Amino acid sequence: MKLLLLGPPGAGKGTQADFISTEFAIPQISTGNIFRENIKNNTVLGIKIQEYMNAGQLVPDELAIDLVENRLEQEDTKEGYLLDGFPRTIKQAEALAKIITLDAVLELKIEDEVIVQRLAERFFHKESGRTYHTQYNPPKKSGFDDVTNEPLVQREDDKEATVLSRLDVYHKQTEPLVNFYQNPAHSKKYFVIKADDSIADIRKQILKICQNI
Ligand code: AMP
């Protein structure tokens, strides 16, 4: 099963991607997570992309495409995978289309205002990347990671001004993928999921869809 979760920042892609990946035993390929890992480890790639990420801009297409092409050559992707955060531009989607046709695209649909509100209340544990939300997915102890009890922080790119520019980037550069993937040559199926419901309700919708792909 080769899937793509498409949607604006803050739609809940990461949370639902974790769930799908566990439930259907397929690897989650999240370019955002891989980029953050590189920044944390101060790699050559990390140094190149840090400025873009902190400003809420997309990193150059070639870097994202190279990363995913290499990842898709690894053995664990043979039975399928879930792409989360890639492709994000038509150029990236065209590069991907040269390698595969997706089985399904799941679009998470949500209004900008709800996203701004959501991201302001999102916190994460820096070491592990575990994400929490004060309202939808609170940690057991406010402000602290459930597993390590270390303090939670806000992602640099979740600050309001950056969120607004990430949304702008989404509408201009990523939203054209909605049309691209409604073409069966690029994805066999296309589903729209209302993403302003609770995490549990969205999960139920996704489960139903994935069981029938
Ligand atoms: P995410 O965690 O998916 O919201 O990604 C965080 C940031 O990583 C984005 O705002 C971009 O700066 C960068 N990024 C992640 N995936 C891509 C991609 N496919 N193309 C370009 N930039 C990306």
C-alpha cells in the first residue's frame, strides 16, 4: 500500500501518519522529521536547510527529491509506505511520478483559522520528536514529556508569524497537488477527510478508508 497524506501544516498529518504506519505496518516517510533530525545532528544537510525551515519556507526541491528517492530504495519500503510531507510541490510530485503511482492520496481538509489556533497550542519533546497538544492530545503532566518527564518546547516554525507564512506557502505551492492527484494516472484513489474533527474521529475515517484500499 503506497499512500500519501496531503494537507496543510497543522492538519494533523504527523499524528495520523504515526497511527497508519503502526496499524498497517508500513514505514512512515516524513521529510519534515528527517530534516529536523538532520538539523538536530548538525549534518551538512541540516546546516543547508535550517534557515528555510525556521522561516517556514520550503527547502529546495532537489534536496527533498534526493532524500526521498534514496529512502524509497531501502528494503523496508518494498511492501508499501506512507508519505507525509512529500511531495509538496508539482516539481516534487512529477519526480515521484517517474518512480511510482500511488495507491491512494488522503487529503486532510481544514480551515486556516483552525490551524493557527491549533499550532499555537502544539508542543513537542525535542529529543524524541513526540508531539502534544494542550487541547487534543495533552501530556499527562502539563508542559512535560510523558516518557522522559523532560520539558516540552514549541517548534520554532509553529510561532504565529511563521505559521501564517507556512500556510501561504501551502496554498501557493502545495495545494496545486490536489488537482494533480485527482488524476488517476498519479493516484489510483483520492479521498478527502474533514480534519477539524477530534483525532479519534479522523482516525476512524482513515481506518475505514485504508481497510478498503
Ligand atoms: P513538516 O514537519 O512536514 O511540517 O515540515 C517542516 C518543514 O520542513 C517545512 O516547513 C519545510 O521547511 C521543510 N519540508 C518538509 N518537507 C518538505 C518538502 N517535501 N519539500 C520542501 N520542504 C520540506
